[in-house]
Amino acid sequence: MPEHEQDDQEHEFDLRWADRAKHKEPSARARMLAARWKDNPPGPVPFRADPEYVSSRRRSSWISTAVVLGCVAAVIVLLGYINFRAPY
């Protein structure tokens, strides 16, 4: 392998070399958000969620847990019924 190709490969994966670059281009997402927020900046976002929102999520998580456990119990009962009725 020629020496200049080896140097190119070393530079390609050398993060220290990339960090020393004079100009760093922002990511595509950063450019997109900057363009979007230029005309319509986002509103303030609270650090913590509203307590009302949190309590409703807790309630819904218990409901979803009950639904999943109910479905598992129904499948177990259905499989037991099928095995009970199957002739051997």
C-alpha cells in the first residue's frame, strides 16, 4: 500500500485530527432547527412535568398493567380449556 493512501486512512479515523479543525459544521438537525426557530422560536418548556399530568400517567400505567395481566390470564384459561376438550 502506498504511503499517501496509508496517511489518508489514518487521518480518516483520527478523531484528534478532526477535533483540531478550524471550522466545525453543525449537524443537519442543528441547521434545520436553527432555520425553523429563526422565524418561530420555541416557547419555554418547564423542567418538570405538571403534577396533574404525572398522576394521570401513573393511573394509566396501572390500567395497562391490569389489561396485560388479564390478557395473559385469558390465554392461559383458553389453552387449558382446549387441552381439556381435546381427546387423547
